[in-house]
Amino acid sequence: MAVYAIGDIQGCYDLLRRLLDQIAFDPAVDRLWFVGDLVNRGGQSLEVLRHIHSLGDCATVVLGNHDLHLIAEQFKPAERRQKNPELRAVLEAEDGPMLLEWLRLRPLMHHDPDLNFAMVHAGIDPRWTLSTAMNSARLVEAALAKEEPGQLLTRMYGNRPRAWDRKLKGGIKLRTVINVFTRMRYCNPRGEIAFEAKGTPGTQPEGYYPWFEVPGHKPRDFRVVCGHWSTLGRFAGLGVYAIDTGAVWGGALTALRLDLPEPQFIAIPSDRPRVRGAD
């Protein structure tokens, strides 16, 4: 059995199929992890969701910021929804409600103790232990699983507060947890996120660091695979493997084989024009 994590697809269905052919994925024995941002910008979000949903227990998905945005659109009145044709295709498809419910019930964080890997979309607060991270994720997941999670999905937008604090309560606490798991790239030792900083390391404000390099961070005795940061690209270091290689921006779609003593990268280049990615 092989276990592969796959980077941000963002609606690039044809590229996903090429990558699965390249790794000779066999759903009878292999498993796939998806780091989130399945949808938006690639033009084939509906096809991506249908395919990954069809894999059943072969696929483990964590939510990304674009996935949460799509879910939030479902709970808006039709006249207030964005005119994004790619997302509207999901919302208006006959099987759209089923796919969106399935997506809404995906976790923010996955941890496999046998592989000693955790998967998140963006990052983990440098002050969090594994237990704190998992408990924080479960709070949001429980709120999303409610029959009418519209209030959470409305209040999740915003950059305040910039850091998680155990004293936070209610919707504000859930927002900070969502921001950590789905939007964080740089933060400082107090956990304050530099939301505006999206470039390569060295371009961030003074006093901020890539989340996995923050001085004094909690020791991590587990490895992490993540996406979200296309300008960082492929990265392996400090027990962190970043695999958003900008498929939708003309880069590549990357898989990371997790079940080997040394994880192995496999990438399929995109045939899209190369542009600078932003999120």
C-alpha cells in the first residue's frame, strides 16, 4: 500500500488525473491525502469534487480557505452569491448539495500516528502542541457539522484578532483557529499572523517568520504536510513538507509519498501559463 499527499488542486481536474496516472494510483490498495483547496480558479472544480468524493475511504481531505469559501456561498441567498461561474457550477449542480455536505464534514487537521504525519492546509500555531492543535480543529469541525452552520461561515472572515489565545470564546475563537489552519504563512513568536505577507521567505515584515521556523516554537515530534503557499513552493525541512507548487498558476501539481522512510516527491508540470500565485 502506498500513501500519497497531494497539493492544492484548485479545480485542475485534468492535471489531477495525470498525476494519479503518474503514481499508478490503485484505489484497491493505495490511499490519498489532499491538503485542501480542492476548488476555485482551475475551471474544473465540480469534476474534482466528484472524483475525490467517488474515492470514498481511499481519500482523506482537509479543508482549505477556498473550500470554506465555497461552503459559505451555499448558505447565502442565491441573489447574494458571487458570480464566480466555477463555484456556481458546483452550487447549481444536481449533486451539488450532496458534494457540499460531504465537503463541509471534512476535518481541518488529520493525524496518522502510524505514519507520524499530520496534515493541515496552511500551518500550525507555533505555540501549539499536537493535542492543542487537534482539539482546536475539532472545535471548528463540530461547529461546521451543525445542521445550520451559517453563522460560523459568515463570521469566519476577518483578520482580527491576529493571534489565537486560549481565553478567546465563541465565534471569535473559531475564526482564529480557521485562520491558523487555512491562511497562515508568517507569524511572530506571539502567534500573530502577517496576513498580508504572501511572498517568498525574506519578503515578510521584520519580526515575522515562516510558521514552522518561529524561534521558540513548541517541539514537534511529528511531521507535517501542508499546502497553501504557492510562492514557497516545494519545501522539506524541520519536519515540514510543503507541497503547493502552484498548479493553477502554471507551476506543477505535486504528490508526496508518505509511507517511505524518506518521503518522495512526484510532480506533474502544468500546461497553464506561468503567473505569480497569491493564495
